[in-house]
Amino acid sequence: MTSNLRQIPLTCSGHTRPVVHLDFSDICESGYFLISACKDGSPMLRQGDTGDWVGTFEGHKGAVWGVALNKSATLAASGAADFTGKVWNAVTGGEIHSFQHKHIVKSVAFDTNSENIVTGSNEKLVRVFNLEQPNAEPEMYAGHTGALKRALFCRDDKCILSAAEDKTVRLWDRLTGNEVQRLQFPHNPNSLEISADNHILTITHGSTISFWEVDTLKKLKEVKVPTNVSSASLHPDKHVFVCGGEDFKMYKFDYITGNEIESFKGHFGPVHSVKFSPDGELYASGSEDGTLRLWQTTVGKTYGLWKCTEPGELNNSMNSPREVHAN
């Protein structure tokens, strides 16, 4: 039955420029949350399952390139073209810290306990700022020969993974400050994601998505897709992954076999970021067209704003795409 149902996304409007990055919190007391980075300079927080606008973080003076929520959705972070990485109170929207850099900040991420953030910038440097001691000198990791695209904590926060426009992904040991491993690619890596169970690293590069064991950086598999791909996300149960890129389409693949399950035009511009929700029930996409869209993992299931319908009453349900506006 489900195979005949058409995927009807929730479209979240409110941004005025391309949406370039997304992040979800974990599931907390009031559900889970989604934050979006946009070139309009105003990151937005939304209720994750419905896309309903919660608030906008105001204070950056340039395009925002990277965002993060901590697990409990109490803190948000953003990196921007104004050379700052900011940390926000995600409940009140107030700015808590602003960490000055010498160039555009492309990436921000929290560690497990929200004690530190890692940033990656066009200075080709990875930095770690301690939120308990915000005035202390940050940890610095130098060696990349191109601008940073993404940096994440891994291996119980003892290490950092970073991707840059030098066709490498590098692993840094925080104890020694040294690079301990390097992956080389034929194209610049565009995105990094660590799976919900912390075991699998997903990297997009060119028209390829590769999967690696986090603890060894041993390659598990790689899958070619029909377009240059910007972002990919592995479902929490590791059975499927989704991706998007230059051809405006959303793709879903079987992780086990590597076969394409479905693809459809998802946006009116290139897709810059895709991410599964923490419960795996939906995935979000952000695009050059200025919108975020939420897509059901299992079409036809009652979840969030989607209502399940019997075959006879399909016309009464959400046949017209639903827009969720920001105030």
C-alpha cells in the first residue's frame, strides 16, 4: 500500500537566502529540535517533528555557514562570515559566547557534555573552545592546506575529525594535538556525519558517499550517486541513507545493498544539507532555494503533521504540500 503514496514534504519557509546546514538535537522532554544555518545570517530553531518555528538567533553580521544543537537542545552554536563562532541559549535565544576568529567560520559542533565546541574556519585551522573557561586560549590543530568544511568530536571526545578543501579528512588526537590519521580523496569532501551509535562515519565527496568505521577509519563501503553530492545522512538503524546535491533531487538508498530505493525532485535548487531526525521518522533537507523541507521516512505513517489515510480517503489528507511559516 505504502508504495503508491506520494511523499508530501512539509516546507519550512522564513529564510531569505540559501539554507546551507542543518542539525537536530536528541529527543528531550519537549520533543526534539532542528536548527538551520542560512546565508541570511539568522539561524532558526524549529520543533523537529512539525517544522514549527520556535525562534531566530539574532546577532551575526554575515552569512551563517554551520550550526549545531547540543543533545538536550539547551545550547545552540553557529559559525559565520563575520569571523565568529557563537554559542546561544537555545531556550531564551540569548547570546552566551562569541569566539573571534581571523576568517570565516564554516563549522561548529558540541562535544557530548556540551563543555566544548570545535570550530573549523577558512584559516585552515581547527579550534576547540572550552565553554567553562571561554577566555582561555583555544586548542589549535594546524595542518590542513585548504579551508575547513566540517569538524566533529569523535571517539568519546578524545579525537576530532575534520574535512577540508584539500581533499582530505584528518583525525586529530586531543591529548597530543597531533594528526594521527588521514584519508585522501579524489575530490574535496563536502560533509561528515557520525552515526547515532557513534560507529559509522559518512563522508560525501564528488558523486560518492563513503562509509568508514569511526574507531579504525577502515572503509566499510562506498556508493556512487547520479549527481555531485553535498550531504548524506545514515538512518539511526543503519538500514537506509539519504543524500542530496547539485541536481535538486532527494535520494534514498539501501545501506546494506547500496541500491537506490527512490529519488524525486526535492527542491527548486541544489540541496546543501540533509539529516535524519533522532527517532529516524523523518529527514530534513536545506536548499539553495531558501527552504527547509521535512520528509517522511515511511510515507503514509501518522507522525507529526502527517495523518495516516485509508486508501479510500486519500483525497481528504495532506494532498497539497504543507507550508510551515516563520513568524
